[in-house]
Amino acid sequence: MILGTLVIGGFVLLMLLGVPVTMAIGASAIAGLYYAGFGEMALVVPQQILDGAAKPALLAIPFFILAGNLMNAVGLTDRIFNFCLAVVGHFRAGLAYVNVIASLLFAGVSGAATADIAGLGQLEVRAMRARGYKPEFAAALTVATSLVGPIVPPSISLIVYAWLANESVARLFLAGIVPGILVALSFILYIRVVSTWTPMPREPRATFRQFGTAALEGIPALVAPGIILGAIIFGFATATEAGVIACGYSILIGLCYRSLSWKAAWDALAESAVLSALIMMIIGFSQIMGWLFAFEQVPQAFASGILETINQRWIFMSFTIVLLVLIGCFMEASPAKIILLPLLLPVADAFGIDRVQFGMVITLALLLGIATPPLGVGLYLMSAVSGVRFEKLAVAILPLMIPPIIVLILIAAFPQITLWLPDLVMGPR
């Protein structure tokens, strides 16, 4: 356990000092390698980096990132927003409901919270501010609702978990549908309650013609998740092939709408390449740490120590949630998952916790870090997009964290919330 403490402690210290996450993981892992007396085996470092990033299952990640960026490039976000506005805009606090539902629909295309904020964020905040909503509330709600993105399939975060936990991507994608809808419903309920004492305007009711036009333009957004998920579940395509289908579908929509220019396509490719390279570098450097932990049997020692201290399933789940929420405040979700899963999974298995349910708990718990300082990637991005100061945004989002935390507790307490749909479609295990 001394080795594990040294490596993880060194990583956290480097992160606090502002070292880039890839360098922090690599430096702490190499330091652990020398501490364990394997300095002469330094050749293993490049081998493990390449081995970690060269997994066929991870090839789906860049394709889904590209699909989300292409959807942004072809202007699908505007059509999603207009469709939601036609459906629920006439209710009290209509634009706030539109914010939630649009994020849920866009989540079925992008699979990432940052894509939601970058794509829908500016449009939603601008519309809400124009109708008299407080800028801080509009920006905070947009960041909070973006948490749906990495839960609802296709989800880049769930693909990473599937690789780490050796789980079925299709089963995890199905498991994310009900929790994603619950998170969206929890935000709708929150808005309904808040709107009873805070004045929030209604939008004009859409005419039948306006509704028909918005629905027709919004159909591609509604169909995309079904195509992607159906191809995986029914065995027509692997997760990687489904990512390719999503990219092709995005290009087809752009051609049909005549909204995909060469410049927009190039920008989408460039942005996807940078983000994919960053994720793959994190995974590659994390492989060194995983190899070192496995060689020194750190996960087994950690599991034994936890099982000696914690003897009940609910205590372990509570400990895991608190730990991950705190870590998510200081660390991005992907490296946190890559580092902690090898330690936590053996304990979860010992308590008989299904890995699909555990994956949803871990994913949502770490996602909260997107919207919480000091790391708060979503807060920084939204601050830049909306012009709302980071400090005001960080305060305004605090009450909006209550709905997803309640859903997180429900997911941890009731396994069937996540397991019901996968068992129904793919059969129980």
C-alpha cells in the first residue's frame, strides 16, 4: 500500500501544482516504478503507453467525438432547440424546460458534456437572458443539464468504463437511458418548484404549422440515438462501427441541410483530433500506473484493507460516492476512473455489486466535478461562452447540484434503476 499511496499522492500533488494531467500521471507512475526497484525496466514505459492506447475497443472514442462535433457544425443544435421550444416553450419557465430537454436530446448525439455546453450553451443562455432570466441562473442551468450528456448513450465516458471493467458497451448504454431520463426529470421538477416563487416567463404557443416545421427539422436529432444504439444492441455493428455510422449520419444531415462547409468539416476534424489525442495520452500514461499496481498487487491490498474496515454494501457505496465526488472536484473524470477503478472494482465484486450499476454510480459521481470548483471544466467553459463571471456561476450552480445528487443516491440504493432495461432487452446475467 506504500507504493499506491506514493503514486496516487504524487499524482494529486502534481495536479494541485498545475502540471498537465498526462504529465502528472506519467511522472508519478515512473517515480513509483523506480521506488519499487524497477528502474532498470524503464523500457516498459513506452511499451505500456502504446499497449494502453492501442485497444480496439477505444477506437470508438474518436469517432463519437467527431460525430458530436459534426452535429454542432451542421447546425443540429439550433434545430433541437427550436423543436423543444415548440413542444414546451408555452409552459411557465418554458425556456428553462427547453434547456433541460434539449440537453437530453443532444446527449443522444454528442456523448460529452463539454460538447453540450459548447454547442447548445451559447444559444440557450442568449435566449434565456433575452427573456429576462438571470444570467447566472441561465448559465448555471446549462452547465448542470450538460451532466446528462455522458450518461445517455452514446457516451464516451461509458466506453472508457466498459474497457476498464471488461463490460459490454451495449449493456452499459442501455443502463444509462433510465438514469439519464431521471436526471432530466429531476431538473424539470426543480424548475417547477423554483418557478412557483421566482417569476419565469412563458413563450408564445407554437402554431400547428410552426410545430410541424420544428418537428420535421428535429427528426434527425431524435432518430440519431436510435440508429446508434439499435445498431449496437441488435448486433449490426460494434461500438466502433456505430461511431463510424454516427459520423456518416452527421455528414449526410449536413449535406441534406446544405449546412456543412469544408471549413466547418475541417474545424470539426481538427478539434476531434486534439481531444482524441488528449484522451488517448491519458489512457496510455495511465496504463503504466495500472501495470505497476497489478505487478505489486496494490488492488488486492486495497480491497483487503477496505473489506476489513467496511463490512456492509451500503457503507461501501456511500464511501465510494463521497470519495468520487470529492476527487471529481480536483481531477478530470477519465484519469480518475482509470486510476481508481482497479482499486474499487475488486471491492465492488466482493460485495456482489453489479459492474453495470457500479459503472453508472462512478460515472455520475465523477460527472459532478464538471460543475463544481475548483476544477469545474464546465464552469470555466460556460463562463467563457456566456460572459458570466466564474465566481457568480460557481455560487449559482450549487442548488442545481441537488437533483443529480438525489438521482445518484437512488441509483446506488436501487440496482434495478440501471439493470432493468439491459436485463429486459439483452436478458439477465
